Amino acid sequence: MDLVLIRRCQAGDGEAFGLLFEEYKNLVYRTVYLTLGSTAEAEDLLQEVFLLVHRFLDSYDPKRGAFSTWLYRITVNACLNWRRRRPSIQSLEELADEPADGNRPLADDFAEDDCVRRALDKLSRKLRVVVVLRHYLDLSYAEIAQITDLPLGTVKSRLNLALRVMRDDLECDFPCLARSAAEVQR
């Protein structure tokens, strides 16, 4: 199904591209939101990613991997490039766009605890990306390595470091919670 849709898009079928967007927009939005932590940035980058997909869809080769893997790679690279171009301090307009009560549109989807989100937000981009891809989007280590263009061992070590940093951060606020999470991981 996806390959037929992609072939139609590559042939210039605009309706097919609209269907492709509808099928994958949530995947892109979730990835951006979890990586950057902002609904405004997720909405902006959703559009930017699909402009890139439209522009480079002819370069997609199904022999090299699944379309979703190709799309994740474009999305992750767009997130990293976005952060490089944007200042690290949010503008007042961006802060005003975020819900004041801390509820996020995806909070129900991920049953995400605020303290875990804060710990995730404290990670560097390199570490946050592997956590999001592995634990929120449930990708395999091999898929993460392909998406990030990193060796498998680097993916595993970054994930290990990220989880250790998050556990230490959570342990400061909730010693019992962090210890029980570490025991579950063993």
C-alpha cells in the first residue's frame, strides 16, 4: 500500500501526497514534539518536514529501508537543524502558546508524567533523540542507528547514558520512584 502511494507521489500525483501526509503526519508530529518539547515548534516543523519529503521523495529507495525509517531520519535531522538555527531561549509569544496548566495535547497519548518530561528536556539533543526514538516511538536499536547515522554501539551507549542521567535527575526529586524504575530495568 505505502509503496504504491509513494510511487504515485513520485509520479507527481498531488492527491496521493495528501494521503501520504494524512497517513504519516502523527508520526512526524509526535517525533518533533517529543524531541523539542513545544507544540508550536512541532506544528512548524510538521510543515517543514513534509516540504522536505515532497522535495526529496524521488531519492527514497525502498531497497535501502522502510519509508518510515527514511521519514524518521528526515524528521530527526530537521529537529536538530531547527535547534541550531533557533535561540535556546523561548520568546514570550512561544511561551504564551504553551498551555499554562502544563497539559499538552499529547499528554493523554503518552500518559507522560511532568517530572519525566522535565528530565527528558534536560538531556542534550543527542541523548534526547535516542530516548524518544527508543522509548516513545518503540524503534529498534538498528532502526535508531540507521535514522541517526550512528554505529549501533554508539546508540546503545547514548541510550544507557541518557537513562542514567534521567534516573539520577529523578532520584533527586523522587528517591523511591527512581530506585523502583532502576529495579524494573534490570
